[in-house]
Amino acid sequence: MRVLNANAAGALGEIPVDAAAPQLWLEEPRDEERARRALEEFRAQGAGPPRRCPACGEDNPPAFDLCWKCGAALPG
């Protein structure tokens, strides 16, 4: 199993969203279940309510550590 575009999110805006999304490529069909578990774990990281920035009040996705608008640290 190979993970492609694992760090491509930093290029958003320079490349299309679909080109920056992480991808799992299976080399062996037997890896399918392992790949599905990895995808579920990845999706679970972004689950939860939005996080409000204490500096500017902007709502941010739950997986963000810094505010997308002003760059301030978000509460844990």
C-alpha cells in the first residue's frame, strides 16, 4: 500500500483540491481491508465540532491547530 499526496494540502490554491487529496494505492488486493481502516482513521481525525479562534472568532475545522484566517493557536 502506498500513500500519495500525504503532504500536498500545503499546496492548495496552487494546485486543484482533487490533486492535493491524499490517496491510497493498493499494490496487493489483500491490502484492501487495511486501506479501508486507514481511511476511517484519517476521516475520524477531522470529526467533531468546529474550533473557534480566540483571537478573531472564526470557526475552524476540528483538525486545525492554527486558525486558517489569522494564524492564532487554537485551544486544545
